[in-house]
Amino acid sequence: MTNLNRLVLRGGAVFDGTGSEPYAADVVVEGRQIVAIGQGIEVGPADAVVDVAGCTVLPGMFDCHVHVLGIEPRLLDRLNEPFSYQFYNAAANLRRLVECGITSARDCAGADLGVKQAIESGVIAGPRLQISITALSQTGGHMDGMTPSSNWVVPYYVPHPGRPDSIADGVTNVRKVVRQSLRAGADFVKVLATHSGSARSEKTRFNLAELAAIGEEAAAQGVAVATHAYGSGPVKDALRTGSRSIEHVADLDDEAIELFLETGAWLVPTLSLYRPHLDGDGPAEQRDRIGHQSDSRVDPRAKAELAFASFRRAHEAGVRIAMGTDFGNRCGDNLAELSAMELGGMTPTQALLAATSSAAGLLGVADERGTLEVGKAADLVVVSGGVSALGTLRERIRRVYQDGTLTFESTGAASAAEPAGRR
Ligand SMILES: [Zn+2]
């Protein structure tokens, strides 16, 4: 018998992430893996049994779009932040991700290889992380800090030896920046096809030849491309040149939806970005938050309504959707995206699948994670009650396991500031 050190989560329900409705079952973990799921499993004296009656066990969740180094929204604060602060701040954001049940995340610019290695070696707590390190941008684009005043203002992430400069124009240059980011340890390539702001903020954008070169270079190295795009034009260009996912997306026409379906690409809607504007956050607040070069002529509420409508149409058409928030210092509040997706037309089950098995598919780890099945890694979240009330899911998280190790345990009070159990 090799029952030593088994962990048995007994007496609860299981939401396994495969699309099945929750069912009553025990979950048995040995080492880093799930070794059994079912009822009436025999328990030995050496087994560590945890009573999860009244709880649901679900797969560790994914956030496919975070910026764990944070994005300080106010320009003056950004200018006064000491360079190394971002890394210490990342440790806090990463811990908060684990505490809200996010055990896998994709950092879409900011985190460098040191951050990822610090998690992997156990120096800091955090989800399993995929990193792009930087995000390719054209001159005048999202990472270009030159302003109309001719003052250069700190872009989101200052280049440093572990995070190469990401402004590139022309086929040769974009290839070089892709290679530099891969040399620095990137797991995937992040592209800012246009500026931020709106479906109309497309004064500069990568052309088809540049996007094709980026796609070709990434494919040659076997890595995926994630493209930030708002309007249908750049969305379609990115899909035609091999992007595996499109981030944010405010506006989709029928042809763009068709291209999603044809290519099997994922939409990462980041609806949490738009949701405050539905509730009346105006252009001034938005300008304040973004800090520079945002387009104050665009009504954020109209843009948010467009984004939600596009999400609904994409979902109804059957486009693959993976959860992502775009959160930096809001890490910890990531499950708000589940409710936003529900508001956008998903059922609670569909929203949870976007945060588990569908997201695992996007990140290329579906054979290891994203569902609760025998042989899968034991990334588990235990919540009290069921999983259909998404709005209270965060406060009902009782335990989080990563690869079979307990990394967060709530003491029961519904507080976001519970001390975490550490490996
Ligand atoms: Zn982002």
C-alpha cells in the first residue's frame, strides 16, 4: 500500500471544470496529483482527512491577463515610485491572487524572469505564472511615453536589463524585440496592436506585415501570441496572423467573430475594465486612471456598452473565452470578472469554465490543470456552499491548494486579509 501522506477532501461536492454540474464526491490527493475522485473511498490511518461537508471543491482558477507588478494609475505617483518598489509590490499582488483561488496566471507585461523564478523556488507565494515580460508597441503606441509636450513620460514598465525596450517599427525590428523578450525568458509574446483607450484610438497600429513577422517569429519558437486590440480592424489582423488570444476587445463585427471561430483563438474580455464605466465612471476619471495619451473624446460608458455587447455576441456565437482581468494592484478582487461575465450573458457554470478548463486550454496546460480529474495536478479551491453565487465566491473561499500543498486557509471570517498558510 502506498497510502502514506494522502490528502482526502471528504464529504463535499465537486465542480470538476469539465462542464458537468457539481456532484457529491471525495477528492484524494497523493503528492502533487489527484489520484481518485468518487464516493465511498476507503480512508487509511495515514491519510490526512479534511472534512469539506457543505463545501464545493473546484479546480484552481486562472487569470489569463494580470500585471502583477502593478500599474500605478496616477501619473505623479508613478513618477515618484522608486524603481525596485514594483518587485516588492508584486509579491503582495501574487499572494492576493492565491488567496482568491487563482493558482495559474498569465502576466501580460511587467513581470520578468526573476519574479517567475522567485515563485517557482518558493521565495514568494504566487500562482504558477506565464510571462511575456514586455509588450511590443509601435512608435506612438501604448508603450511609447513621448507626449505632445515633447516630455517623455514613464510608460507602464520602464525597460531594464531583465525587461527589454519594446518599441519596434518594421518587420526587422519587431522580430528583434520578439527575440529579445524570448531571450529574457518570455513564455509568450504580448503585442499591443493599437493604443489603449477606445475602438477609435487607432491612429498608430502595427500593420499586417509587422504582425505577420511577430506571429512567424513566435511560431518558430513554439510560443503563443496574445494581442491587445479594441476595434474589429486590428482584431482581424491579429487573428489572421496567428494570435492565440485577443485581449480586451471593445468592438467586434461579424467577420471578426467568424475569424475567432475559424482560428479557434480565445477572447480574453477583461470586462472588469469596462464595468465601472457602466456604473457612470466618466471620461475625467478614466483620464486620471490611465495617466497619459488616453482619448478623452471617447465616452467610456458607450465604449463599455459596446464591449459588453461584443462579448455577448461572441459568447453566443461559440467563441472560446478565457477569464482575464487586466488587474495590477486590484489583484485579490479578480473573481469580480466572473460576475462581469455573468452580467455579459454567461451562466455561472460557463463563467467558471472560462476561469478553469478553457483558460487552461489557452495557456496550453489543459493536460495538467484546469479540471479535477485523476492524474491532474492538485490545484484545488474549497469554497463553502455551492458555486452558483459568483458574487460571494471570494469571501467563501476556505482553502487553496497548489500542487497538493495547502497555500491558503481562511480562518472563517469573511475577510480578504486572512493570514495565508505558507509552504
Ligand atoms: Zn493589460
